[in-house]
Amino acid sequence: MAQAGESTCTLGEVRHRCDLVVFWGCRPSATHPRLGERYAVDAAGRFTPGGRADRFVVAVGGDAAHSDGADLFVPVAANA
């Protein structure tokens, strides 16, 4: 296990490998409207051929009204 640095990946890796997608305190549908359909949520990939059916989407923080596409919304208090 790495002790330093950061974990990164390309959007292609997200499309092909991610079965859990976490959006933390953001509104990607407003800032990056094609992200979900092309890469993160709906797109079928090599290891996620079912697209949305193969993924679990979590929205953390932000406004619950904007998390309608998420499977789970986790509220987080501001400045927590």
C-alpha cells in the first residue's frame, strides 16, 4: 500500500472499471453535464457492460435536491 502520493486515473479507466462513483460536494450535472453519460454513470465499459446497472452512485454533501441521480445521498454539515 502506498504511503505517499495520490491515487489518480483517467476518465477512460473510470468508464471501464468503476463500480462505485462518489461525487463529493459538487453538482457535476451543472458543471460537467456530459460526464455522467460519457464516463462516470451511464457509460458501459469493459468491466461494467451494464453501464448504470453495474454502478453505485453516491452524492456526499451539497444540496439533496441536486442528488436525484444518486443511489445514496449522504448529508454533511457545512464546515464539518
